Amino acid sequence: MEYNLADLFESVVDVVPDREALVYLDHPGTGARRRLTYADLDAAANRVAHHLIDSGIRPGEHLGIHLYNGVEYLQTVLGCLKARVVPVNVNYRYVKDELEYLYRDTDLVALVFDAEFEDRVAGALPRSPGLRHLLRVGAGTGRAPEAVPFTDAEASAAAGRGFPVRSGDDRFIICTGGTTGLPKGVMWRQEDLFFAGLGGGAPTGEPVGRPEELAERVAAGGSGITFFPTPPLMHGTSTLTAFIGFNFGQRVVLHRKFVPGEVLRTVEQEKVTSMSLVGDAMLRPLIDELSGPMKDTDCSSLVSVSSSGAIMSETVRRQFRALVPNAVLLNNFGSSESGFNGTATEDSGPERGFRIRVNSRTQVVDPVTHEPVAAGETGRVAQCGHVPLGYYNDPQKTAETFFERGGQRWVLLGDMATVDEDGVVTVLGRGSQCINTGGEKVYPEEVEQALKAHPDVYDALVLGVPDATWGNHVTAVVQLRPGARRPSLADIQRHCRTRLAGYKIPRQLVIAKTVQRSPSGKADYRWARKVAATDL
């Protein structure tokens, strides 16, 4: 047995087959839920795997998953892993041209898609000649008549195993980067992904020493944790969260979409212990519900609420803690290229920045020499050891991002940071979003946190806008709280001056009806630039 994700999953199934593995809210508003034991989920994934093999999909070929959250999403990922087919996540917000690019760039030969996306899928097919097999979840529109209904595929395939031997070298691709540019497929060996992002490295416990040890731990332990990844599974962090739950024999809860009231109702009814989300964009609506129509919801089961991909600001964290005092709020730091790097310290905040205690494989390095920077100097976050093989079909980007040092392979992340004498890393922000104004560097995340502390501001994005005098000036695009008065630029500047140096203060204020983010809550800076340009 190797560190292969399908092998590891099956080893867990074999020791706790009757334990509940997955709970899915099938019809929001009705409370109807689908419940699958580990044996149920294993059999469902086996059917997908056998269908793929019977349809001529070969080991190493790529299958796209173009679905909302649901049983079929995780069933398909597991089915791919069992059949040694490489799963590739597809952003369901993409339109025809973007889908054409992704289908071709990642060399998809098969696609599983929700019926709601059939028109877009059909529009992209003529320029996606490599796609030779389609599976449709739900009733179709007829635009893609060659698509096989998912239910038919399940019904005609075997529920048993009987698969060829697998390897820890089998691949897993996580597509990322769609909000700032064209998507890039991050190529992982499954063994590396297990240790970097799926609990194998055990950031809160002992690392797994042997593949067989995972099932031994599950058999010896209980099932007291319920994971609830609320963002879309199409973003790597949610799928990885679900697999962490499966790897340790725990229960995973899913909703098709993020609906704040339904999320809180599920926390209460399913006694959720660990919930993941993405920053203030998801935490604020939960606070609004708990402060209003769902103020009597019992969230006492919650032990932790974690965020990846965006920071939960101190102001919003404080509001949530007042409502759910028993839950620990964790700002986790990681990426599709590195897995888990660390968790923010308790003293992180507007005054001291986003400070994280990183794992032993993470350093801050000079982006040119790749050598560690001295305490207090600025560099880029890098990680060694269990890192991806590179970007699929992009040797240039791979050469820019991955390097060798000291006989180890490293990945250079896009985050700028400093490190102190104690090894605590302060993340400044994405270098690609850094604003150069009059020679000074401003990282948007820091200003966004200060803006969100304003009593009238609900959400905010910060960007640089070209300026004849300063090169760029800092611009704030903000969404106001319902019923809030409209602040002036001077009001915002006075508020920020108590928290930020003068050169970081916004020089332009744009009031938007809503701040646009991805379904997972990540910032959409391309949208913000268009809004700011229109305002000018």
C-alpha cells in the first residue's frame, strides 16, 4: 500500500464501513438530507470509476468536474482516484471562452457537469476536440445530446472494487488563478498532496508514518468531528477539507450553495464542530443572521471556524465571538501550490499585521537569490519538501515558481512577507496586488482590514489606480452596511489615519452597491479596477 488517496480512503472504509461519512442538504428550505455511510460512498465512487474505465478513459487522462457542491462532486473525485484518472476542478462561473481555454489547456478527455451549465458546455464543445466523454448530472436541455445521464452511468456500473494497483505518484490537478488571470493547473503527486494539505503532515498532531497507520488511527479513535466546508468544492480548499475529514474517518456535511440561514440551521441540527469559510464575505452574513432572524440558533457545537484564501478581519471576528463565544476562529495560510503553511497568531490584527507561525518547511526568501532573508527584511514565502511538480502545460510559469536549493525542491509563492527573530512570519499581501505610490509599497489587505473596522463599511477592496504625480494612488471600493449613512472620502481618511501610515490612506473612494467576490469569497480585483476606472 502506498500514499495513494484512493487506497487511503478504502483503508478507512474497511475499518468503519457503517459510520456516516457524508450528509448533503438536498433541497434547501425543506430540511431533506442525503446520508451516506463510508460503505455507501465507497460503492458510489466505485460505480463512477468502473463507468470511466468501461468508457475507455485511461489512467493518467484528465476529467473535468464542472459541478456545484453535492454528493456527485466528491463521488466523482473519488471515482477518478480509484480509476487512476486525474480529476480537474472547473470554475462554474466561467463562460464559454474561458471554458474553451480550460478544457484545451488541461487536456480534458472527459467532463462531468451539472445540467444548469449544459448551454455553456455545449457552446465550448466545438473548440474542445479532446473531450470525448460527457456525464450530465440532472435533467438536460438537449444542447449536449451526447452526454450520458449520471444516474444511467451509476445504474449500469459495478459497485465492487477490483481495480488495478495504484501509486503515490498518481496525479491530482488543482486549477487556480482564475480571478487574476487565466487558470493554471497545479500538478500534485498524491503522496505530496496528502502530506502537504490533507492531514498527513498532521499540523496539530503526529505525522502519519506508514500508509496503513491512517486506518489504524481511525479504528482506534472515535467519530466526534463533523466538518462543514461551506465554500464551493470547485476551489481546492473545500475539497481538501472534505478529504481531511474522510482521511480520519470523520463526518462531512455539504450544501449545494452558501445560504447563511441554511448554514446555521445545519450547524445546529447536525452538531457541526468544524466549519470552514472564506473571510469576511462569508462570516459577515452569518453574523447578520445570528444577530437577527436566527438569533436563537444553537451553535454551541462549533469548536472552530477557519478561513483560507481571505482573512477574517479582527472587527468581524470580534462580532462573531460575541455571538458564538465557544468557537475558536482561525485564519489559516496556504495555497493551491503549497497546501497548509500555518495559522495566524492571536496577536494578528490591524496593528501588527497578519502574523503566522509557519511549519518547518516554510521560509521567507529573496525572490532572486532564493536565500532566506534576514529578520525584518521583505521577501517572498517559499516552501520545500512536499510541493507540486509544477503547472500543467506551462513550463515557463513552472520555472518562475519552482526552484532547487540545498538538494530540495521549493515552491515560491506570490505572498510578500517578513520574518522576525522568533520565526513568526508577517504576511504583507500578494506581490501582484502591491500598490507602488510615490515609491512606497502598500499591500491592499492591510488597508482593507482598516476599512472594515469603520462602522458604516460592510466590505471593501483596495487597489492602485494610475496617478500622474505618485505613479499610483490608493483607491477603496466599499460596500456600505444596510441603512448606513454615506461616508465622505474625508470621513474614511480620518478613520484610516488612526490605523495606517499617511501614504496608505485611500485617495479615492468608490461606493458600490455590492463588492463583487468569487463564490468562495475571494477578492475580484479585476472587477474593482473596472469600477474604479468608471468612477474616475
